[in-house]
Amino acid sequence: MMDFSFLYETLLTLLTGVPLTLKLAVSSVALGTVLAVALALARLSGIFMLAWPTRFYVFVFRSTPLLVQIFLIYHGLGQFHAIRTSFLWPILREPYWCALIALSLNTAAYSSEVIRGALLSVPPGQIEAARACGMRTTVLYRRIVFPLALRQALPAYGNEFILMVKATSLASIITLMEVTGLAAKLISQSFRAIEILVVAGAIYLLINFLVTRLLQWADYGLTGHLRLPPVSADALHRGA
Amino acid sequence: MGSGFLLGFGENGWGPLLLHGAVMTMAVALTGFGIGLLIGTTGAWAKLKGGYLSRGLADAYTTILRGIPDLLVIYLFYFGSSAVLTPLGGLFGASGFISLPGFLAGSLAIGLVSGAYQTEVMRGAYRAVSSGEIEAAIASGMSQLTLFRRIVAPLVLRHALPGLGNVWQLVLKESALVSVTGLVEILRTAQIGAGSTGQPFTFFLAAAVLYLVISSISGWLLRRTEWRLTRGTRPV
């Protein structure tokens, strides 16, 4: 009943889309993180003219569908003559860059909230202690605030990364041939939708499984101070 | 001729069509959310009270559906149903591509995806109900049905509401993906408008604003309901 050679061929075809899927996910999360840190700092700055536009940005990008954002950038911007003739047009007419920009702007809005929460979770005592030691603001952030916030943000950040892996599938709607794009193309050629979609789903599941594992490993590395120190054989012999 | 006229309600205005799209978006999102609520309640029950097999099935369901893109699930219902229906249609003399209507495929897909999230929400909410309350109800002689109706359901609803609200906002945005099936909701209307007027930015911006409005109104309603449901636990 199961046609294994068809499944295998489908798998080989769809795997060629994995690099693009990963490239989109990794670069948009990387770009989004830079923007998200800036947004979170602006929101926490206490300066009205910085905090208010940030709130508005986060509100707009979190309340509208990602697909609408992708269409606005890919199809929408071409409406303006000024943009079509500007130096940005070679970038903005490429579906790859439009997808990357939309994904980055979108994930920045969500992760700025994660980062804001993480920054707020840094105990004030730690900051006070650092100040008392005479640290400058840049040193304070580099040595104390960011490392502590990173540890706090990591689990939520992992979820955001998995969401982005799934979100890259929308890039197929603006013609990018990543895993979902290839799957849609195969379906239109062979009409064997169920088998193809099962294989595509399995690929995404595997990617997300590996991402989860990687994050658990990173989390383990960052929380070493919370675990008991390993008991050495030497200490056991001395019968401590 | 400004774009205000283009999106207005006068002659050649796209206002009525966009509003119709908004109603369709609400309809498909609500239907999907409702299906998801049924699946979520069943899934939570399976995870909490089920045997080895049903727990395993529920775990597999939530892991898989939360790990694959929603678009694949929509394709599965839309194209997958055609893999079954087209040969079936051939038996009755029909020819060509037959599939589930976009509305049905879309709301089933949304239901299946959001059901996975709602399973987790309902499970967490049930576990937040203190066992003392249930014990007290049993001690005062309530039957299982009364216990569920009077004690468990209201308490679970109160604990689940914030989580369900988040899922609703997800579902609302996810419904935009159903436009790939050709269902004329907000985004599809905007695509048609963009295509026939050559003003894509105007139309997609209008679509974004409509989603923003629906999500803001539902957010306000949810906060109000939450306020009402927690009135027993607020300090006076």
C-alpha cells in the first residue's frame, strides 16, 4: 500500500529546501534579535518619545498576521514610484529579502517583549552591587545585566525560534522554494498531497526537535551554578 | 482620487467587500476556534484521565501539531481532501479538481492546530483547580454531573480564559492563511482589490488595519470577561 520509493524521492527533493528554510529562520532571528534588544532598551528607557513609538510598533506587528506583513513589503512597496526608483529597489523586489525583512520585523516585535521581561528580571541588588563596585553603564550591561537576562530569556527565545522555523513556510507564498514551496510544487505535479505533506511535516518536526535539543544543551550550560557540584572520587575515598 | 475614496462605501468603493471579508474572517476563525475548543477539551481529558494509549495519542497530537507549520495543515485539508474526493467524484461522473470548500478545509485546519494549543491550556487550567474544592463538592453529595457543571467547569473556565484568549489571537492571525484556499476573507479581498486597482499597499494596509481592529476589540472583550470571571477572587 505504501509507496516507499515515492516517499524516498519526495524526501530527497524536499531536503534540498532545508538550507533555505534554515537560512531564513537563522538570519531573521539574528537580525530580529538586534532590533529586539534596541526596542526593549528603548521601551525601558523611560523616555516618552522612545518608549511610545516602540509600544506602537510592538502592538502593530503582534496584532496583524505575518502574511499581511509579507504582502505589504513584497507587493505593497512597489506601489510607490519613489521606492521603485530608489537604490533600495534591487533589494525590495527580491522575494528572499522581502521575506527576510518581514520575518525579522515580526520576530523583533515578539522577542522585544521576551527581552524586556528578561531585563526586568535582573535583581536590582545585582545592579546596585555592580554600581557600588564602580562599573560604568556599558560594563554593567556587558558583565552583569546581559548575561543574567540571557539566561532568563533563553527558554522563551527557544520557543520564538521554533515559531520562526514554522513561519518561514509563509515565504513559499511569495515564490520562495523552501521546504513548503517545494512541497506545494510537488503536489501540483503529482497530486499525491497527503504523502508529500507528511514528508514535509516530518522534516519540520525533525528540525524543531533538533532545535529543542540544542536549546536544552545551551540551557544546561548556562545554569551550571544551579546544580550541585559533582562529587569527585577523591572526596568519596576520604569519606567526607 | 484618493485612496480614501477607493476604500470607501460609495460607488466603486471597496468598503462593503472588505467588511464582508472581515465577517468571513470572523466566521472562519470562530468556527476553527470552536472546533479547537472541542478537541482541546477532549485532549486535556485524555492527557489527565486517559489510559496509556489515549495519553500517548494526545501527546503525539500536541507534539506534532505544534511542531509543523500551520500552512502545511491547511494544505493537508485542502489538497489532501482532493486526493480523496477527486477519484470519488470521478465515480459519479464528475471530472477535474474537487476539494473541500475553503471554509470547511480552513476551519478544520485551524481547529486541528488550535486544538493542540487549547489542549495544553485546558490541561493547565484543570490542574489549577484545587483538589480541596472538588473534595468539598463530593463531600456535600454532588453527583459527577453537578460537580462538573457547578464546580469544575466554572473554575476551569476562569483559569483557562487568559490562555484561551492568547489562542484566539493566534487563530485570528492564522485565519489569514486560509486565503490560500481561495476563501474570500480579509486578505483574499485585499489581494483581489490590489490586483484590480494596482494599489497593493493601500489594500494590504487596509487589511492590516482590519485585523488590528478585530484583535483590539477582542482583546478588550477578553480583558473585560476576565475581570468579570475573577470578581470572586479580587480584594474588595
